[in-house]
Amino acid sequence: MKIELRPWRLADAPALAGLINNKKVQDNLRDGLPFPYTTAHAEQFLAQMLNACPNDVFARAIVAEGAVVGSLTAERQKNIHRYTAELGYYIGEPYWGRGITTAAVRAACAWLFANTDLVRLYAEPFARNRASCRVLEKAGFTLEGRLRQNAVKNGKREDMMLYSLLREEWGRQA
């Protein structure tokens, strides 16, 4: 399926709220998102993304078949990690299992390595989220290890997986 990564627009707020106002989606994300998630929450998030420094935050809407279906963000780290960015993404439940997220991650990697000085991208999905781990594997990321009891989500200690992709690795597979 053909996807597009495009900058967010304030007009995307209702679509964003509809995607993330889902417990199954939020169960795979970090804490801090209100539930229920309203259009007002989405507007607040979008305003932050639109005002973020483009050199530090790459925030895009994932668009498929003309509709916003998810979100992808790469956030540059600080200090000695300034050439590294953490990748985060989610897709609305109706779009799960269709290859959209893998295509979005690949497109983001291509853009980031072609247009920035980043040398390393990484992601830390929950170990139980096999679909997200598979997205990263299919996009060419390397599993670096399991971060044991690295998070507490919904009152439970959770392992996370650490995946990375280096600029030179992307160059060999692109």
C-alpha cells in the first residue's frame, strides 16, 4: 500500500483524536496521554509539533488512501547523543496488519538519513508488542537487546526491546 509521511496540520486534530482514543493503541504507547483522548488534546499536541524545532523533532502524519492513519516522530537526543534520534510511531487499529507502519518507518529512515546529520535511529517497543518489533525488523533495524523491567505500564513491569539502525546500514539496504 502506498503511504505518505506529511507534516501535521491543525485540521488533522479530529482524525488524530479518533485514532488515539483507543485503549488498545494507548496500551502500546508511553504514559501521559489522556483517555478519553479528545480533539482538544489532539489540537494541543499538533500545536506543539508545529512549533517544535524541525532539526530536533521530525513529526509526521502517516497518510494512506488519503486518510490520516497514524503518527510517526523521530526526536533528536541531547548532548553526546545529539546524532541519535528515538523513533516512535503508532497506527490506528483499523489499519493494523496491512504493512502501513513498516512502509512509514522505511520512508522516515530514508528521509532522515538523506536530509539530516543523524547517524543512529533507535526504538524501544514493549517486548509483548511483537507487531511493532516485526515492523522494525522488516525495516532493517537490528535488535540490540531486551531491557528487562524497563517500564511500568498499566501497573505492570514491562520488558522493552532495543532496536537500532545506523546510517551506513541503511545505505547498504536502500
